[in-house]
Amino acid sequence: MSESRQALPLLKVKDLHVYYGAIHAVKGIDLEVWKGEIVTLIGANGAGKSTTLNTIAGLLKPRQGSVVLDGMPVEGTAASKMVYRGLSLCPEGRRIFQQMTVRENLEMGAYSRPDEEIAASLAEMFERFPRLKEREKQVAGTLSGGEQQMLAMARALMSRPKLLMLDEPSMGLAPILVDQIFDIIRELHAGGATILLVEQNAQMALSVADRAYVLETGSISMSGPAAELLQNDDVRKAYLGD
């Protein structure tokens, strides 16, 4: 890789505008994610966080703006092809294949990979998520909420993405399971993963991230090192219940 390529962020979003009909949901946001970082988007419900992720993933088309992944423009790329470009989304609500087994769900996450590499990835996921190994042949719809979230994350990792996007990974989980999910996120980070995280639990998101952006009604109102935003009075009042 050239020096100039190394000097570029892994993901660069510029002047992104997204509409739902007449509703201007995302209003010209800019954000960057550098290799090896966890970057989090925090904000109230309806602020545009999930819309931003879904647009980057190709599930929504922007009215205006650019998305550059690993130095190459990707806006206009079909969502089904984004995994080949190195991006994997773990969606809000998990969206696992309920009628398939745990193993079959994981294999679906590896559809972009050569067959000879899938066994090694399965072994890696079962080592990282031993609960899934125990339930390898179990129908995914019968798993607990926490187990389903682990499965959704493992499925997203099966493609060995350059960028992993996590949309509300703690949603609907008991506090002890939230802690487990964030422990996994920390382990992924320590292993060099690059993660863009949308998370309603701002305290947990800011505690695990390197940098953060605050979205308010489709616009970025604040950004900076996550540790600094965690101590910011406005952030604490608005999102941390202080």
C-alpha cells in the first residue's frame, strides 16, 4: 500500500444527504473512520444514526454526497456487493435467519469468501463465541436475545470485513448481556478491527470508542475524542442522564 493510501481514512463520508420522501433525514454530514478505530454515532431516536449506516451499506440511496471506502467511491454500489468491497453490517434488530441453524447463519455470512476459507472462519467464530459452538446445530430462532446478537455479530465477521458496522448491538438486552456484548467489541478492537458503532446506550458507546459524533435531527452537532465527549456537560445532560 502506498504512503498516500495509508494517509487516507478507511471510510470517508462527505456532505451526505438522505431523504425519506419529503423528509430530510440526514443533512449534509461528514465523518471519517480510520483503520483500527472504533467510531461511534450517538444521538436520540430519529437523529439519523441508522439511516447513516444503511446509506453507507448501500441499503439507501443518498440524494447528495459521497462515500469512499478504502480509497474507492462506493455510493451507488448495490448492498449485496458491499461485502465484496470490505464492508459488513450487523443490522438493528439482529435480522438473523430464524429458521436456519447457527452454523447455516454463519455460512450465509461468508458467501463472498472462497469455500476453502470458510472452515477456518467458522473455527475462529466458534472460538470467539463459544456459546455459538455449543448451539451450532440449534435453530437460530430458538436462541436467547443475547445469543442472537452474538450470532448476528459473528455472521457479520464471517466475511472478514475491513469495516464492521454495528447498529444498536445492545438493544433489548439485559444489562449483564450488554456488558458481554461490549466486552466482545473491546476484544475485536484489541485485535485490530475497525468498527463504526451506532448505539443508544451512549455511556457504553463512548466508553468503548476512540472518537464519536453526536447527531441531532440529521446533523452532526459535536464530534471529538470519545473520552472528551464522555465528560462534556451538554452530552452528559442530553444522553447520559446527568
